[in-house]
Amino acid sequence: MNMQNDEMLARLMAQAEGDGADLVTLRAIVEDATDAGAARVLDRLGLADPTAQDDIDELRELLRAWRDAKASAWKAAIRWVVRGVLALLLVGIAVRLGLGDLVT
């Protein structure tokens, strides 16, 4: 397919040179050139095969799971810090009220 795009682009460029490059021909050249460039980029990235969409979908799913796990870890850490602060506060109140003797 890539070779067909290159051949089509070469033919369009020759036609543009011969015709004086009218607007329709120039648009066709630009369209084919961008298609060829996009195909090359996808090929270089390893995304030109038929399973590329499945790979991208899987990567998105993994990224979403990572973000969810990260958010859950932060929430759990904050909960533990809040619980620790509240526990220290309760111990401090107990000591202030003279209830420290009951603990020991």
C-alpha cells in the first residue's frame, strides 16, 4: 500500500508540473502526501499491523487501571494519616484529663 501511495504521489506531482498545478491537483497531492506520511509514522511506531487498535485499547485500559490504583493509594494513605492524627489527639486528651494512669 505504501508503494502505491508513493507512485500516486509521484504521478500527481508530474501532473501538477505539466498542468501548471491547479487547485484540485494540489489538494490531491497534499492529501496523498499526508496519507503517505501518516502511514510511514504508524509503520515506524509499530502500529501499522491489524492488531494495532487492540494494542492501543489495551494500553489505554492499563493506563486507566494505573490511574485508578494511584488514586486509591492516595486516598488510603490520607485515611491512615487522618486516623493516626485522631488517635494521637485522643491519647493527648486522655493524658490531659488524667486518664493516663488507667492506660499504664
